[in-house]
Amino acid sequence: MSDPTPAQTDTLDQAMTAIARGQAGEAERLLARLVRERPDDPAVHRALALAAMRAGDVPRAVAHLREAIARAPGSGLLQCELGRVLAQSGRFEESLACFERATRLRPDLAEAWYFLGITQARLGRKAPALEALRRADAASPGQVPIMAPLADLEADAGRIEAAQALWLRLVQLQPREEDVHLKLGESYVHLGQPAKAREVFRAGLALLPGSAGLWMSLGQLLEDAGDRDGAAEAYQAALARRPGWVFPLAALLSLHRSGADEALVARAGQLLAEAGLDDADRALLGFAYGKVIDGRGEHERAMASWHVANAARRRVAGAFDREAFLADVEATLAAFPGPLPADVPRGAPDPRPVLVVGMPRSGTTLVEQILAAHPLVAGSGERAGLSKFAESLPPGPCLDAARVASASADYLAELVRHASRPEAQRLVDKAPMNFLHLGRAAQLVPGARVVWCRREARDIALSIYGEDFAPGSRFATDLGDIALVIQAQARLMRHWQARLGLPVLEVCYEELVAGLEPMARRLLDFVGLPWDPACLAFHASQREVSTPSRWQVRKPLYTGSVGRWRAHAAALAPVLSLLSPDDPSPALLLG
């Protein structure tokens, strides 16, 4: 094919200018003559495809790009453009093939790697999407459209440090983008550096004082740090900037409870009465509103609010699958019938881990706080490493020695990273639901000790039902489901005590609040540390606490929560028979 004449080049340039201006008709008029003169020119067919896209004619655009590719089969750019057109029309699998061909033809073409990654991510294929976006970033560093989704995928893959490095670059490139400051701050929280996260949010607010999201996030971290006044100020600032936002309103109600401002309480009541309130907001606000009026002695109205909140949460998150849960429990019991066989690979016998388990709201945060007040103990909060390892495998011990060693090292590193004292001799993981995974714990951290927190089952049930747990805790939205999990927990823990070999100390919440020092001494004896009176002043600790019990553990012990269920006995009546101290048949619980 001969080179275009100057006049033909000029015509093509005019057509491209018309396309850029949105003048598809004019572009097609200019190109009609040109395609007759140069029918084998891929640049002309590409221009016709761009004009067709401007006109909204996807089939014609695809046809012209295929014509261009037929005449220039080695063009990675044309393959990439065809992929984009196909993706825009929802033909994602076809577009992937084009992007893949483009990257083979032009490994240096960042655009092809970018669209390959974005399309893979859209199809839920996160691992190949991550790899493609890494290639895009390497081919063209510093491009915001590439870095932003890449950072999200790195974080989703658990590579928080890699994501953080990208968000640090993005903050420099987009200093007035709220989302970047939020994600950077969250990355520091995930890495156990809440003080640094607060700095990030404050720096963001210096640039974006009108950001309700940054005020809200700062408030949550100030609350975790025990700064009630600072948290309240931040929540009020968030609400002032977004007056209809339920999140800060609910936070203020939960922060002040029975002492909440009457105008805020009234506003919450009005919103809950609106039929159009989003279910996610109805749940969030309903839990908080119930706490306020329950604290004022209006127990029936509080329970009614919690009923509404839990029903809304179930509509958002779905119902708890009782049969699947009990099947998992049975599989766990069968997979770990006794101590691990000698030939099963194990992690290093590190004496530092202390696993505080039991039902949520059974006193796990209080036990962690008491232990963490000792100068040789650090609280690491609720860590996910053990549950992630357990849930990634079928029931039974893992026989892959390398995988066990890696997971053990990762879990210990996670405990250290989040520890209030990284050099501590004992590291407390207080993820309550780890009672499901103690068979795995015996393999990953065979030197661990287990503290089992127990509490009056009816008080646990009430406390869970009235608390705003994460949507994934589906059992928490139904009293019958809560009863089932309480009993399954007791059954598992009795099994672990009798069969597993890990040392287990039972701590009764009612005994603990009735006599702190004897129980604190038992705890320290159990974890192998000398007595220290600092444990009696656990409430004076300045460590971060991010669980719903954050304010309770900042006060001296009190017995006001013991027997709290009695004020709600009528509402609890349908499940009272299921809330016996120990283990009835699972079949009974499904009735």
C-alpha cells in the first residue's frame, strides 16, 4: 500500500478533529471518500470506527476495527481499541481475548495491561487482574487511573504495605481527593498504627475541612483511643457537613447512650419512622436508638427497635444458615478427635500467643484489657490470621509442612504488628470466634494458651442481639440463631478441653466482676507471668480498643450488666429453654 498523499493526510486529520469535537456526521462525510481511495489503510478504518462510536453505532465500530486489524494484524493498539469497544458493549470475554493479544504484541503498552486488569477485575478474577495492573504500572509509572485500582486490589489481596505505598503516591498526586486520604488512613489501621492513621485523617482535613468522611473516620479512631470528647466533636462535624447521614448520628447516640442529646434522639426516631429509610441505615440507627432508650429504662421500646434493626440487617446480609453451621461443627469435631498425631506438621512452639475465645459479649475484651495492663503482656486485638488459615482448608490437620510453617510465621508476625508492646512476652489475640478453630491453633501455635470466657447465656444473647455487629455475623440477628451458636460453642470448647491438649482456662464473667484480683491472679498464673498490681488498674490503660466494649473496659469493674436479661425476659421467652448452661442436642436447637 502506497503512502497517503498530503491531501489524504489532511483529510484524515480533519476527520479526527471532527471526531474529537463530537461531529460524527462530518467525520463520516470526510472519511467516505477517503475509504474509497484507500480501502486497505488501517488508519482510515480506525477513524471510521471512532466516528461510529461517537454516533453510538457499536456494531459498525467493531466491524471497522476488525477491518483495520485484518490489514494490520501486528498492531497491539488496534487490538486494545477493539477490546475497549467490546467491553463497553458488555462483551467482556471477547474483550479479554483482544487485550491479551494486545499485551503479547505490545508488552510495553500500559493501556492494554490496564484494560486487561480492569476487565478481569470486573469479572471477579482478582489474581490475574492484580498481575495485569502491576504490569500496567511498571509500563507507565505514576498514572492515577492505574494506581488507584491497583492499590485496591493489592489491599484486597492482603498486601497492605504494597497498597499503602500506592496510596502514599496518590495522596501526593491527588491531595484533594477524599477517598485517597481515607484509604491511606485505613491502611495504617490495618497495619496496627492507629496513631499514624489519625495523623493522616487530620492532614486530610487540613486540606478538606468539609469532608464528612474524614471527620467520621477520625471520630472512630478517637473513640478507640478513649477520647470521648474528641470523638463527639468529630462525629458532630461529620453530621454538620452531611446532615442526613445516619452513620455519625448513630455514632453519637452509641457514644452517649442514655445521655444523648434529645434533638438527636428525636431525629433518630423520625428517621426510623420513615418508610423509605435504607435497610443498612435502618439497622445502624435502630441498634443505636435501642441502646439509648434501653439505658433510660424503656426496655420494651428498646427491644422493638432491636427487632427492627435485626430484621433490616437480615434483609441486607441474608439469614444465618443453621444447617451449614452445624455441619461445619460436626466436621470439625470429626476432623480433630483427639491430640494431633505426632507426624502432623506444626509451627514453632512459641509461648507468646494467648487466645481469648468464647461468645462475643462474654467478657473477652475485659480479659484482654486486664492481661494487657501487665508490663510483659500486649493486646493485639481481634486478629484474623487464624480464621483465614482455617477457612482456607478442608476439615482436618494440614499436612503441608511448608504451608503450616509459613502460616504460623505470618500469624505470629500479625500478632506482633498489632501488639500494644511488640516486645512483650505474651501476645493476646481476642478474636472470640476462634473457638471454632482451636484444632488449627494447636497446629499453627502449639505453644499457645487458651482463655475461655463464659457468661450467663441469657445475658450473652441479649447483648449480642442489641449490638451492631458486622453484616457477616449473620447469627447475631436472630435470638434462636444466637442460642444455637452459644450451645455449639460450649460443645466445641468441652471437646477441645477434653481432647486437644492445649491448656484452657475458664473465666466466668460473673466471678470476674465480683472479684477482680483473684481472677486476675489466676489469669497471670495461667499465662506463666508474675503478679503485677497494674492489672487491677486495667481501666486506666491508654491502649487502643476497637470493640463494642471499648467504653466498658475504660471504667472500673461494675456488676450492672449481670442479670440484665431479666428486664427483657418476655422478649427472650421463646429461646430461654435453649439457653441452658451447656450442651443440648443440636437437633433440638434446629426445632
